[in-house]
Amino acid sequence: MSRLSDTRMTPLYRQLAALYEQAIAAGSLTPGMRMPSVRELCQRHQVSLTTALQVLRHLESQGRVEARERVGYFVRGLGGVVLPGAREPEVHEPLASDLHVFAGINERISVFLDKARRAGPLPLDLGSAMPAPSLFDAKALNRLAQGLLREQPDILVYGPSAPTTHPEFQQAMARHALTFGVCVAPADIGATHGNSEAVNLALDAVAEPGDVIAVESPTFFGILQAIEVRGLRALEIPCSPHTGISLEALELAARNEPRLRGVVVVPHLQMPQGSVMPDAHKERLVALCVEHGLALIEDDIYREFVESPHVLRPAKAWDRQGDAGQVIYCASLSKSFAPGLRQGWMSAGRWQSRVQMLKFARTRNMQTWSQLLAARSVDSPAYERHMRRMRAQLRVQREQSARAVARYFPAGTRLSLPPGGLSLWLELPVGISSTRLYDQALLSGIRIAPGPMFTNTGRYEHFLRLSCGMPFTTQVEEGYRTLGALMADQLAAQQPFPSRNAA
């Protein structure tokens, strides 16, 4: 393994430590496994003894490894309790020879949401995937907004001649894209009302009613809803909790489904599993879409939340000029910068003209206010400092949540801690219904996101997504304890004495 370059002025030992933290989070290094020795680290990464020792000591200070006298360093389990990792999906499913397309997600989501609405205000929301308000620097945003008002006092006055996307926003996003390996002309960047509008515009541009869109399985229910409401059909492709969508299954679908028009992927911190697609996987995915003429709709809303020693490149980085823009890149600053502004953006490749036409026909001009706030924030060094602080706090909250899972949930619960993000995806022991758990949790004042919300296939009944976006308070821990007790009650109906993980 070659020495890492310090492109962002991060100490080399921190870069290397982050690499091993990511390997531990992804399950490549499992609890109890021996870490490379100081000398092995020196040889592997071509670093000094001092740097190698700093790597191990930093990992120890972060609770990732533990030192054993005269033996070495070993990977620690979460909270002293080892949870089995997420399992890979079976790709030899009926999908291979019998390509079923499912619908009905809107009705199912409506049922879940209506139950929560009728339950009234709930004391604890573990179902959403949003950062807590405390993670945003409201004072800095207010100062930026006030400065913009002083500079342009008429900025809030509506003008019919205002462009759909402000040139300053286009320039800022083009420069921002360069920092993660994507070269796109400012004129090819369009502002959107959040990431959802970008994905919706992409779907409208590439398909018409009756066409098929491939999606990851499981996937964010909003994507399934957007497909269904347009009269399209969603084809779910198995998705690895570690590497993302199965390219083998996707290629099989491309060869056998004549109305397949595109595929929607979330390559970084896939929702809900939290996987991060390797670069080689992204490159193969783009090539596959080019070969079969499929639009690749890349939903990259979570990239900046990934903890990584190097800059992560979207699949759009492999969208070569000769391919005429096969990737429709969709992104947003809603979760990272200011959720209240709902500021998204996209670059639609070969479908750029059609997307611009659709956008203008529907919403006409975008407000200048949010675009300039976003542009000037992203262009500032303070933005990356803010993201570093947010990633660090979210990491603490994820680890605290994972320890609570290990402490209170039934034995057999599976979890692979993602290398970043706002939520955990859990596989519960067989026999536990997350739909039933949802109903029971509402009665206890807790909202969760059951597995069936993320599929149309009937799978994932014993899966569950839990939010880690809020600080891990005593109330949150008590919520985990309550959920564990409710699951134990479900198991008790089948087994008189279900086993539980020890604290």
C-alpha cells in the first residue's frame, strides 16, 4: 500500500488512522482481529516509527483498538459487545429469470405516516434521517445572510428577468465539484428545490409511463414514491451493505428488460444500508450504463458525510466526454448546510436541455436568496470546518447508538457500522416484525422507520432503520431500552425465554 498524500493539510497519522477506522466500520477488520504492528505499518505505508505509533495511539484514543501488553493492538468491539455484521444479499433470486416489477409504495408509506400523525406529537423521533439543529452553525449563517442583505437590499424582490439558476451559484458549484473530481461547466449546473426535485426531474427526463427504472434494494422510499407517482415501474436490484448495488444483477436486468431506461443509485452512504461504493465499482457501473444506454441517476446527497482519508469521487467522475453525459448528477446542501433553504443542484449530461425545459415549465425562476447563501458558504473555508465538526459529532452519536443496540437489543441483531451518516440499518432476529414494532413503539411515544418502508418486494420485514442525527441523551438511551424490551416481548410469543445481549 502506497503512502497517502496530505492534500488537505491533515496530519499523515490521522489520514492513516481514518483509513483503518473505515476498514473497521466496513467490517474488513473485525472485533478481536490483530492490528498490524508498528513495524508492519512502517513497511506498508512507508512512514516513520513515530508516525506508525501515532496511528495506533490515535485509534486507541478513539476506542477503535485496544493494546494488549507484549502482544500488540487489537480491534475493539462496540461497547465491549460484538455484534455480527450485515450479511450480503442473495443475488441468485427470481430477479434473474422472472423480472417482477412492484408498485404500491405510496399507499404503504401513507399508512405508516397516518399512524404517526394520529399518534400526535411524539417525545422521541428515531425514524427521520436529519441532523439535529444543534449541528448547524446558525450564527454564522445569520451573519452571512445579513451581509448579503446589506450588499443587495433588493435581493428578496421578485423579478421576472431573474435567471432560473444564478450565475454565481453555477460558478460556485462548478468549483465545488472540482474538489471531488468532477469537471462540469457552470452553464450545465441547475439549481433545484432540494435533492428530491433533482431526482424527480431526472426521472421525467429519461422515462415515460410504463418504463422501468432500476433501484437499489432496499432503497429510500422517496425514490420508490417518485417512480410510482409517474406511472413508472421500479425494478429492485439486490444491494450489498458494503459495496452497493449488485452489478451482476443489474447487467442481467439490462439484458432481459426491454423497457429499462435508467438506474438510480446512492453511491455514498446508501440509504438505508450505509454502504460506500468502491471506485472500481463506480467505474464499472458507468461503463455498464453506457453499454446498455441506461441513464445513471446519481443521488449524491450524503457524500460529504463519509469519513474518509481521501476525497471520494462520485460516479460522475467517470462520465467521460465521449459518452455524451450518461450520468445525471443530483446533489443537495439541505442536510449539510441549511435544511430550511432546501437548496439542491444537478447536472444532467445529455439530458441537460430537457431538464432545463421541464424545470422552467414547472417552477420557473429559483429564488436568488438561497442560491447566493449556498454559493458563498460552499466557497468559504468555514464550510469544510463545519463539515469536519458535523462528521465528528455524528460519529460519536452513531457509536453511542450502536452500543445501545448491542446493550439492549436481542441476541442475533446484526449491524455493520457505516463510515459516516445519519442512521443505522439493523437486521433483527427472525421472528421480529418491524411493522408490529412500529405500532408498539408509537404507543410508547417513539417513532422508528420499519424495513417495509424501503421496498416494494415484501422483504425486510425484520429490518429497521434508526436515526443517529440527534445527540444521544438519556431519553434516547431509554428509547433504545424500550425498543429492546418490545422486541423481547415479540420473541417471547415464540420462545419462552429469549436470550438478550448483556449490558
